[in-house]
Amino acid sequence: MNKQEKNEVIELLKQKFTQYNNFYITDTESLSVAQITNLRRVCFDKHVEMRVAKNTLIRKALESLDANKYAGVLDALHNVTALMFSENPKEPALIISSFRKKDNKQKPELKAAFINGDVYTGDSNLKALTQIKTKNELIGEVIGLLQSPVKRVIAGLLQHHEKQAEAVAAE
């Protein structure tokens, strides 16, 4: 890979890091070509963009954007690295978990995740990342909580109205 090609990869990575608020850094070292192909297919189906790049190029892209912001992520750049970019913060975690369960494997291994400005390092965070609430899930919960008191008031008014109607009918 010549210098111009490396610079093109760095620019592409910078665009991806700027475009997505969520990305995962995984270790796919021991996966076969067929397994990597299958993982890419699953990612594509779930609207997760998967890219493999050299750690030095990823490091240069992140450092040129904001070395302090991505400091925790930079420490995870070792071995073979695959990046997973997603609008949904938990989708890559779900993909990794289900992929590992399906083949009873330890890979891909989560090295780090950058979720809306927060860094999660290590494979031990994978389970927690699968349980992150998406924006739409949180909005749904808030709406449900707001509707709950209104439903109780309406139910109470209906019961009161029914009792009044029974009392009038009894007279």
C-alpha cells in the first residue's frame, strides 16, 4: 500500500468516525474467511457497516480528529481489527453476541466501543452493551410513563360516572 492509498484510507475512516456516533472495535484474528464473510453479511442485513483496517491507519484517523476524545479507544488498537459502525448503539453488540453463540466461539472479541462519546473497553462490557436502550426505546418508555397517570385518571372518572349512572338508575 503506497502513501496515497494510505491517505485515502485515513480520509475514509475520518469520514466514518465523523458520520457515526457509535462504533465498535473488534478482534477477528482467528476467524476463517467464511466466518468473516458471514459476519459481514449479518452486519449488512442489520445496517451495520463493517470495515477492516490497519491499526496504524485507524490511529492516525482518530488522532487527526481528536486524540483526547478517542484516547480510550486508541489503547485497543492491537492485533487484527475490524470496525463496526452503526446508528443504533447496541446493534453491533447484538451481532457479536449472536455470532459467538451460533458458532460457540470467543471471536469476534470486543476490544472497545465508542457510544455517543463514552468509551467501553474490553470484552466484559459486551453483555451490558446489548442492553443499551436506543433513542426510540427510551422515547417509548417515557411516553408509556406519561400515559400511565392519564389512564388511571380516565379509569377513575369512568368508574365514578358508572357509579353515578347506577345510582340514578336505582332511584
